[in-house]
Amino acid sequence: MPSAPRPPLPLLPLPLRNGRVHEACGPGAMGFAAAICAQGAGQILWIREAWRSETLNPTGLGLFFDPHRLLWASVTTQTDALAVAEEALKDGAILLVVIELTNALDLREGRRLQLAAKAGQTTGLCLIPEGMGSNAAETRWYCAPLAGDGRMDSTLMRWALIKNKSGTLGTWDVRWDHAARRLDVVSPAGERPGSAPAPD
């Protein structure tokens, strides 16, 4: 007996809710952040502690958005990162504030960021280590790359919304279209058009 058709996935809840701070973790979190940066046309502030050895690649970011929109803040400690983020969120002149965190936020720190984002109507995105999410976060996404389909430009990713204060949870397979600079939602593996549904 054939299995019942799967219910359709809810729409991908992007752009991220404005005036709130969100979180992303997992090996694909940087790709998630780059795609979020591509939405809108305003300035982006990216905050990172200076001791970290890896750096952002403007050429790579250029596949997603104009790197001239990016402002870079290199700070000494996470405490400094949070202070810079809070002021930028509260000011409201920046479209998006991305903060790379290395330690978990306590509830007070998370709430301060949320209040600042609400005051400035700015969106915040914290890139966090797995398992270090804040209770104050509006949403939390787990992001991971997926094996490509053989195309050289494949940027197939799976984004799972694992916390959402104002909606449902879900998982989406997405691909960044470099030529159009947009995000495409693709059918999950085993559910390509014309294929049989994946077994339950």
C-alpha cells in the first residue's frame, strides 16, 4: 500500500524577524550568515575576537553580497564583542549585526542584546558553538552542508530551525544561486520531482 503524501513544508521563515537577535550553529553557520547578509541593502557589522586565527574572505562573501557593505570590528574579548554589538543594535543605523561568540551567553547578556535590537529595530545574528544557545534568542538554526549533486557550483545546505519563539520548527534544504544572488529552497533528497517519496 503506498504511503500517504507528506504534508508540504512550511515556508522558510526568512528574512529573520527584525528587532530581534537570532542564533545559528553547526558547520554551515557561516554560510547561513552570508545568506542572511545578502538580504537587504544596508550596512552590516561583523564582530569577531581578534585572537581567532581564521579570517573572513571578502572574495567568498562577494558571492553573496557586495563586501563594501561590510563593516568589521575586531575586539579583544567576548565582553567587548557584546558591548559593541549592543551599541550597534541600539543605534539602529546598521541593517544587521553578526557576532561570533566563543562562550555561552547568560540570560542577562541575552536579554540586553534583545532589548538593544528592539530599541534600534535592528536584526542581530549570533554565531554560536553547538550547545551554547541563549534562552533569550528569538530563533536558533542548526546549519550543515549537504553532499552536492555533482554540479561544480553546488552550495547545498540543510537549515533546521530548532528554536522559534513565535512560530513552528522545520528543516529546509537550500541552495545559494550565485548568478542570481538568491536562496532557493530545494526538495529534500529522495523527493526530487518525479521521484518516489523517501521511505518512512
